[in-house]
Amino acid sequence: SLSDRLAATFKNLRGKGKLTEADIDGTAREIRRALLDADVAVPVVREFIARVKARALGTEVAQSLNPGQQVVKIVNEELVGILGGETRELHFAKHPPTIIMLAGLQGAGKTTLAGKLAAHLKNRGHQPMLVACDLQRPNAVGQLQVGGERAGVPVYAPHPGVSSETEEATGDPVAVAEDSITHANEKLHDVVIIDTAGRLGVDEEMMTQAANIKSAVGAHETLFVIDSMIGQDAVNTAQAFNEGVNFTGVVLTKLDGDARGGAALSVAQVTGKPVMYASTGEGLKDFEVFHPDRMARRILDMGDILSIIEQAEASWDKAEAAKMAQKFTDQEDFTLEDFRAQMQQLKKMGSMKKLLGMMPGAAGMRQQLEQFDDSQLDRVEAIINSMTPHERNAPKIINGSRRARIAKGAGVHVSEINSLLERFTQAQKMMKKMASGGGGGDMPGGMP
Ligand code: GDP
Ligand code: MG
């Protein structure tokens, strides 16, 4: 499997130092293969790899990872980012009804999706209404009516109540769309979902019709529905629809098949629009809110490796935290070296406030700690770096001339050295207070 192949390219070296071109190239080859296997369009793969390389080169390798894993981590982050990062929800209009239009090629799954989306929104307390604006295909209206019935949602159609099974529906889709909004206002529907016609290939007439419907009703959301099996055509189709109707979001259909979902990356990268939903079958319930992180795993097809990376990072943090906990109970040993290690750990965790949340009974120190400015961590680290190991381990020896030397080395004013040493003495006192107070060295998070 890909995971195995990738694992084989990883050197067993732990991190340290920065990613080199060689580290990146070995892994990038496998990533490229994974993306092509997932049917990501060739130019998109090329651009994506270039982007990852540019970002990865010179990146520090986390202590817990080896260089190959570090590259995969970056690839995964980039992928999730391009796919939209967070799940994008529908934007509801301030003044209902919220008008959602579906656009896409014939057979993409628009009509099927209309019923699913209506059911989904109904479950969330909305009163949606479906609108049949595909007046091109025989029985297109009937198909939507069946979907609406299943979802328990009314369908607005040009000839309500008349089955169009035997005759092709006629009428002007733009007029139908406009009338439907008046109807929705009367019936107090807060969401209107408009199903439109598609063609097997992109053609101008279809695109113009969709654009006309969109502007006539002032659609709040235009969802581009695309078959995930479309493969290399995803780029051209997405570009055409983006130019034609300037869609706001993407729905990926037929993800229940073999498709690994590369189309999601192709569309997202080329248009910059988020994927919002996925359709995974013909049933009403085969419908999911789209999660970029899960999709990234599916496209890369290396959940194993990503899990290993996450575990490695988690266990490394745990080991560091345990070491820190030991220092809390053993205040005699607490040195500037430890102080620096803590700061590095803090930076990794994000913020001092986060640490506060981890320490029980630290209420008394809260004020002092909150005064600690997270953005100062880098400067403090630079100062400690300018000290000799002996000075770090025995801060008491840092006299006036040593202070001047350290300040020069770190490029800061001597007053900053003074305030750091003061702060350090305070921290030492805190350690003592913590260690002697109440629960002793009890640290949260199941640490030994
Ligand atoms: P439209 O032309 O865009 O309206 O597409 P339809 O909604 O008519 O769907 C075309 C075909 O694809 C129908 O046979 C659907 O049952 C099928 N279909 C739609 N969505 C999915 C899906 O997520 N998975 C599978 N397996 N089939 C789907
Ligand atoms: Mg249809």
C-alpha cells in the first residue's frame, strides 16, 4: 500500500534540523502518486506539490518526527487548508427565504441532492421548498417531485399536480424561479432550493440559463454539484461553472463508489471555493456535511501514517510534560535551562493561558502568569541562548558584567536581562509554592 511505500522512504532518524531538498523529494514522489491515484487533475497535482515543496524547504523538523513524516504533515495541512480548513456551513439570508440554487452537468446528481438537502434542512428546523427549474429533460419535474415527497417537502413546479411523465415540461425556467419566490413568501418557507437543468457537456445556453435564474432570484448560495468520478475533467468543468455562475460552494456526489475524491482538491484549488457537502448514495440519508480533514485522509489514502504522526506528536508532548511535572515537584533542580525548555513547550502549546488551564490549584498565581506576554517568549529564549550552560544552571552567578555580555549577545537592553532574571526568580518561587502546597506534584492529564 501507499502507506507502506511511504514508510519505507522514511529514514528512521528523529527530527532535528531543517527539511532538505532530499527529504522532500523522496516523499513528494509518493505524494504525487497518491494524488494521481485519487484522480486529482494533473496540473493541480503539479501546482500542489510545488506549493508544498516551497513551504517545506527549510522547515524545522519537529523533535517527535522524522523528515518524511514532517513532509507528510505539511502535505496534510496544505490539503486541509485548500479544501476549506473548517467545514463551511450554509449562509442563511438575513431576510428569508434563503435561496439556494444548484448547478452542474447532467447526471451530476443535482435533483437527487435537492431532496437530500431539503431533508437535511428540515431536520434542522427549517421549512424548505423545492423548485423545479429543469424544464429540459422529460420527467425532470417528476423526479424532483418524488424526491420532495420522500423528504416530506413541497415542490413548486410549472404545472403543479400534473405529472410530466408523458410530456416534456415546458415553460420559462426563469419565470418559474421568480414565481416560486413569491409563493415561498406566501407560504412562509424560509429556504428555497432551486433545481436547474444540466447538459452532458458544458454549453453556453445552459450556463446562460443558470446565470439568469441566479440573478433573477438573487440566489444567496449557488452550489456547484460535481460527480466525484469525473476525474481529470473536474478542472475544466469547475472553471466553466465558476465563470458562468460564480458558485459559492461545492457538493461532491457519488462518493460511495471507488472515487477517492481527488475532484474535491481539483475544484477547490482551481476555484478557491469550499466543498460543503458530500453525497454518498441514492438514498435520502446518503448525505454528509463535508469535513476537509477527513477528505484529506481519503485523498492521501494514508490514514495509518497520519495516525502515527499524531501519536508520535502526542507522546512526545506527554514525555516533555512529564519531565516538566518532575521539575515542579523538585524545585531545587529548576534552572534557566528548564525555563527555556518550558517556554519552548509553551510556544508549541500555543499560549501561557493554555498552561494555566492545565495546572490545578494555580489560581493564586493566575494574575502573575497572565502578565506574562506570550509574544515575549522569543526574546526571552534569545537571552537564555546567549548564556553559557553554567550560567543557565546557576543563575546566581550572573553578575553585572555577565549581564552586559548576555545583553549584547541577544541584542537586547540590559534591563531586559534584569527583568528576566527577576521573573525567573519568581518562577522558582512559584515552583516551590506549588510543590509544597496541597496536592504536591499532582499534575493533570493522567501523568505518572
Ligand atoms: P442531475 O442530472 O444532476 O439532476 O442528476 P440526478 O440527481 O438525476 O442523478 C443522476 C444519477 O446519479 C441518478 O441515477 C442518481 O440516482 C445517481 N446519483 C445521484 N447521487 C448519487 C450518489 O451520491 N451516489 C450514487 N451512487 N448515485 C447517485
Ligand atoms: Mg436533474
